[in-house]
Amino acid sequence: GAILVVAFLIVPAAAAYLVSKKMNMMLLLACLISIIGVILGYFLAVFLNASIAGSIATSLGFLFLLVLFYSKVVTKKLI
């Protein structure tokens, strides 16, 4: 449970900060990243018959890596 809480507190906000400079857009992106991470993590857990919390934390980490890669390729904060 602790890993999931830390993942939910840090990953969406950090990922949104990488691609946005406006606070309103950061909040929206953080919510979207959280929702996508939960949906992906849940279905991953069901598919693999694994822990839901671990799968959600893993999917959030994967989304963060995708956003990090995107922010390195597109160096400006666009939104």
C-alpha cells in the first residue's frame, strides 16, 4: 500500500511538470496520468493475475518514463 501511495503522490505531478509550465494544465495532466495509470494497472493486474497495487505503481512508472522520453525529445514546455 505504501508504494501505491508514494506512486500516486509523486509520479503524476512529476510527469505533468515535465511537459507543462501552467499550473492549470499541470493539474489536468496529473489527473489524466493518474486515471490512465489506474486503468492500465488494473487491466495488467487482471491479465497477469498479480497485485493490483504493484501493477498500478508499475504502470505509473512506465507512464513517467514515456513522458520523460517525450520531454527530452521535445525540449520546450509546450502546454
